[in-house]
Amino acid sequence: MATSGSTANRSGRHLERSIIAACRTWSGYDENTRTGGIRVIPYPAWVKAGKPCPALVKNVPFQTVYGTNGRSEFGLFLPGRSIRIECKWQRVPGSVDEKFPYLLLNMVACSESEVIVICGGKGAKRAAIEWLVRNAKTEGPKAGKTITVWDNSDDFSSWAQAFLPAYFPNVQPPTEKET
């Protein structure tokens, strides 16, 4: 029997897979040949390879505001840009939204100047997401950062569709059937 923790982990991985899919789709990654577009790579392998761009790097470390080691789900590394991506999943009401102030403090303190936070699952309290959006807009600029908060992965996919083709000008948009 699945525990609530294992169900949450599977659901969170679904959110992470949607981020990978959007990056690959809109950068021209070819599933058949495993070439082109954005390479998805774990952090240790990315460092060992010399930190190539473009890459969507998994489990990117950072130092938390407590001085301990933390990890973000992704770092999107493009020529001249580094974007930290945090995924927070809450399928049913629970405690993930109580961690938003800590999340925000860490994102303000991280090394990247651009941060995207995606809250998936519809279980976080609406007031908590609104708080995170509002405070990301005020605290991010104070630290010289752009912190964007979305409450679903569709917003990230739309962003990837608008943003990534500028880095991959030879990519043909997928057909309706492919998206």
C-alpha cells in the first residue's frame, strides 16, 4: 500500500517531468537521436563535464539561510543566463505552503539572479501562494533578482515556449499532435 509520502514523491516527480518535457520540446531535443536542444544532466555529471551550456541540471546545490546544504530541483543554464527552478508539489491541503517563507529567503540568498518557483498540485492554500507571489515581487528586486512564482506547470510550459526558441532559432515548433 502506498504511503502519503510515496504518493507525494510520485506526484512531485510528475511536476519535474513536465519541466523537463517543456525544456526539451521548446529547445528542439530529439528523443530518437538524443541530440540537440537542452541536455538534462545530474549536477555531479554536469560539473565533471565542465558545466556545458545549454543544460537543465538536476539537483543543483545551494547554501541555505541556515548555512546548511540545500538542493533545488533544477538549474537552467544557457549562454549568459543561469535560472534556478524550484518545484513545490502539494496535491491535498498540507504543510508545503508553511515552508514558503523559508523557500523565499533561500531564493533571495541563492547565487542566481533569476529564479522560477512552480507550485503544483492545487493543495497549497491560495492565500499562501498569493503571499509568495507578492513577496517574491518585492524581495527579489531588493536582492537584484527576478523571482517568478507560478501555481502550475502550464505557466512554465508557456514561458518555455516563448523564451527558449530565442536560444534555439533553428527549432521548428512541434505540431499540435506533438505537444
